[in-house]
Amino acid sequence: MNEQLLQANSNAHEANTELVLDIRNLKSHFFTAKGVVPAVDGVSIQVPPGKIIGIVGESGCGKSMTAMSVMGLLRYPGKIVGGSIILSGKEITHIRPKELAKIRGNEISMIFQEPMTSLNPVYPIGHQVREAILLHQKISKEEAKNRVIDIFRAVGIPEPQKRYYSFPHQLSGGLRQRVMIGMAMVCRPKVMIADEPTTALDVTIEAQILRLMKKLCEEQGTSIILITHNMGVVAEICDYVYVMYAGKVMEQAETFTLFEKNSHPYTQGLLKSIPKLDEKTDRLYTIDGVVPNLLHLPEGCSFCTRCSQAQKRCFSEKPYLYETGQNHGVRCFQYESGVHLDGK
Ligand SMILES: Nc1ncnc2c1ncn2[C@@H]1O[C@H](COP(=O)(O)OP(=O)(O)O)[C@@H](O)[C@H]1O
Ligand SMILES: [Mg+2]
């Protein structure tokens, strides 16, 4: 691990700055025929201005549903059943779709894993990004077009004037993801959520895209929530990290702390399975056992069935997210303390 980088990232994260996004005790459940699935179960995430916040965890742990809840994109049978989402001091948890449409893409935007499904195949990419601008800003089509060409240049699309007229299928995966980043950044949002934005790309392109996102956000003061299952990616660019498992935050810490002092057995497992730089696999983790079915969670800690350090009580009692140090919380009885961060 690059220690200098980690140290730099750690120093960049200061506490007590005014938050751009404050997710408090969010609960989003799915009401299925088989029962209630607690996909997001009391998640609190704080995003200060200009920072990169990572959410990591294995597939199915609730990362995307947290993001979809924030974006107001959760669909039936999913529903926000508790908590609040505060964007720049404004409560947006249950605002009307019309209000939300004004915010989405403008103050907060999202990039998805597979850009092909987010881009419309029948329109040139330039027009699609132009429409995204015109939706939020009262400027002429000509001006909007110039803005698109500028942002295409900024995200490293070669020959932006010509590419403006390209269709999505004429671009490589990496270029399409650059278009999506451009589209997400063009209105200079306060927060951009990137849900596994580079998982479908090869490692060299992945590194380029991540660096580009970081650079743009630094220039524009945009905060990023970066969702990933790759701890290597977290180490490279995040300031602060939330580790999720079965709908809950299991550990939260500054990146440096997480890598130096990781405390939760689940985090330890994730860190052991960091892929080598030149390795690209879909199955990264080798923690024994499988993610539990959210319909049949263990009675105690949700990780107890896979935890090598589990004690008797872990099977019957649920641990809180205990505060173990400054900006550091761990949901494990080994770190039990009087102060816990749940519900805050
Ligand atoms: N349409 C759905 N119906 C029922 N459950 C769902 C649905 N979508 C997601 N879930 C539940 O939400 C959990 C979290 O999903 P998700 O947030 O997409 O995981 P991640 O992004 O971490 O891989 C899944 O494990 C699943 O149990
Ligand atoms: Mg996901």
C-alpha cells in the first residue's frame, strides 16, 4: 500500500466541516412476497465538502440501494421507511418528484456501473449532455453546446467537436464512462455518487478514470461518494470509508486509520483480499462463507456466521457501532464502549 498516499488522504479529511450531504439512520426496505428485506438498515453517512467518501462491501450488502435512496430512485417494492437525507441543509427524504428532478443532475448526480444502460443509444452523446444542461440552466443551445465541448475536453475525450456527434455504441467503454462523468459534472453538482464506475473497465483505464474524477472534483469542489467492492480503489482515492455488510455500516474510519488499524473482522477479511495491481477478477473476496440472506439474518451480529473471532454473545446480541477513536466506529463487541454512533 502507498503509505504516503494514505497519509495525504487522511490529512485531507477534517472533521466538523459543514456537511454537503448528511444521511442519518436511513432505512430502506423491500416489501416482497417472502417478507421484508432490510436492504438498508440504519445507515448514517456524512459527506463534507470536497471530500471523497468510499462505501465498500461485498455484493448485495446495500451499497447501491443506499445510493438509489439518496437519489430518490428507489422503486417498488423498495421504500424508505426511516431516517433522513439532508442535502446542503435541506431535507430531501420525501420531497415531491418535481422538486427532486430539479435537484438531481444539478446539485447531486450519479454515475452508474454500466454507462451503456444510462446513455440513450439513438441520440448523439453531445446532444444528451446538452439536454442535461438545458434541463437545469437557462442558457442558449449554442452556449450549452460549447459547455459540452468544454466538459468533453476536460474529461479527456479526444476531438471533442467531432465526438459531440458520436453515438454511444461508437465509443469504447472507457470513453462512454468519461461521457457519463462529464454529464454528471457539467452542472457542477455539490455531490456526485459513483456506483462502481470502473468495475467494467480494464485496470489501466480504471486508474485513469479514477484520477480524472478526483481531479475534477478537486477543481470544482464537488464531493464524491464512491461505491466499490475494491479496497485497492479505496486506498488510492478515498478520504474516509464506510464498510457495509448486510444493510449496516460495520466500520467507518479515515482511510489511513482503516488500513493501519482496521478493527472489524469483516474489514480485516476485505483487506486480506485486495487484488494485486495487475489483477482483474470479479471474485475478489475469499472470506469464508456467503453473505447471509437478508430475509433470514442471524439473531445476533449479521457477520457472526462467517466471523473467525465470534464469541457466544455474537450469536444472540446485536452490537452497536461503537466509537473507538476520533472519527472511527466499529460494530463489534470487541470494541464495546459507552459511546455508539447508531441512530445519530
Ligand atoms: N427489487 C428488489 N426486491 C427485493 N430485494 C431487493 C431488490 N433490490 C435489492 N434488493 C435487496 O437489497 C440488497 C442490497 O442490494 P444492493 O444495494 O443492490 O447491493 P450492492 O449494491 O451492495 O451489491 C440485496 O441483497 C437484496 O436483498
Ligand atoms: Mg451495487
